[in-house]
Amino acid sequence: MTGTAFTLFDTGIGRCGIAWRGDKVVGLQLPESRDATTEAQMLRRVGVAEPGTPDGPIADAIARITALLRGEPSDLDPIVLDMDAVPEFDRGVYAIARAVPPGATTTYGAIATELGDPRNARAVGQALGQNPFPIVVPCHRVLGADGKLGGFSANGGRETKLRMLAIEGAVIAREEAAGTGSLFDDLPLAVAPARRR
């Protein structure tokens, strides 16, 4: 027994995965096309883990995440993340990203500037591309320069990013949304500046 457990759970965007050790989340996985793939991706990220039944703070974390992905107000701040294996720079990026509330966005460059060097926007993007805690560390709320969506490494790519932003009520440039060929092409979207709480 490794002490790390995992389970899959239903959300408004599909079945996500969560892994935990004690009261801390050690990894989250956005939905893949099949449960077996979601589980495999989760285990690739966290290593050896046993199927488990969440309770206490982990059950609460799942409830908070599922509420958010139903479009309901939900505070993810109380969810404790295990950052032991996360590099220091990435921790800084994740802390800033966690401060961006649902419905708001920021940019890679703004995070780099807040960390002290606006030239590090690419490094910020790389840190978010390796984010082991998607949703709780809301990398989908971080956009490229001029509000461009930028990439998204989850299954479905930019379409998934747009879907998550739409659930949260974010306002994204119509040209950017339309360029994805997504289901959200007909939404009344407008340009919104980067906003943070």
C-alpha cells in the first residue's frame, strides 16, 4: 500500500480523476475519451496508487469541483494540494493562477510579471502545461497575449478550455472562440480584459 488512493468522479465536463494522500490532493485528471484512459493518465501522473473511497476533505474537494463544473458558485480555496514534488517556480505560478476567480482570466505574461520577470511568459505556460491539479489550479483561466486562448493540453484541447470558461461565465473574444470551430461559436462573446480578484 502506497498511501496514495484515487477515484474517478462525474462532472459537467465528464468523468475526472482525483488522487490523494491523507487530506491532500496529489493529482487531478481532466476527462479523457474513456474511463480507462482517464485512469491511466491519472496513474501516469501520480505513480502507484490504489482505488479508494474519498471521505472528509477529499469528498469535500470533489463536491466543490463538481459544483463549479455545474456552473454553480464554488470556492476551491480550501482544497489542500500536495506540492512536495512541484518545483518552486511552478508553485509560484500555481499560487497566482489559484487567485483568478471563476469567470475571470489573466495572461501568461501577467503571471510572469507578477513573479518578477515579464520575459518568463513561456516558462509560465510550460508550468501550466504540466499542472498536476487542473481545475483547482485553473490553468484554463490563463490566456495568451491579447486574450488569445493559447494551448490546452487536456483531452479536447482548446475546445475543452472554452467549455470550462463558458461554464464559469468567462467572456472571451468572439474571433478567438469562433476560430476554434467550437460549440460556443454562437455565444454572445465579447472582449474582456484580464481580471483577477
